[in-house]
Amino acid sequence: MEDESQIHWKERYFELLKKVEALEAEVKRLRELLETNSKNSSKPPSQDPYSGQRDEPNPLAPQTGGSQATPAIAGLLCHLAK
């Protein structure tokens, strides 16, 4: 017959085993959460974690922003500015 200390040890072992299993499941869930971003989920890009890197501008891409004046208009504006 098992003495009381061995029974207590076995109960404690199974309690700890359950806790380990629960913690492993939590770690798995948190890792999956860390790996989600706007490209593989419905999260908006503003919710993506900061990567510390900025995209380099493409030198071949057309410039966006203000409109460019034609040479004739630019010359007229320079003449009017005088």
C-alpha cells in the first residue's frame, strides 16, 4: 500500500502536468497572435507591430504630390513675379 506522501506526490505531479499543458497552449496562442498582421488577417495596417524599418522609396516610381507647371506657365509665373 502506498503511503500518504507518495499519493500526495502523484497528485501534485498531475496538477503540474495540467498546468504545463495549459501554459503550452497559452504560449501557442500568443505566438499565433504575434504572427498575425494585416497581410494574413483582417487587422488594419495600423495595427501591425512596428518593424523598425521603413520602405525605401522607389526611384523609378512617378512622384506624387503637387502638380508640375509646364515650361510656358513657369516662365509666365517668373515674369509676373518680377
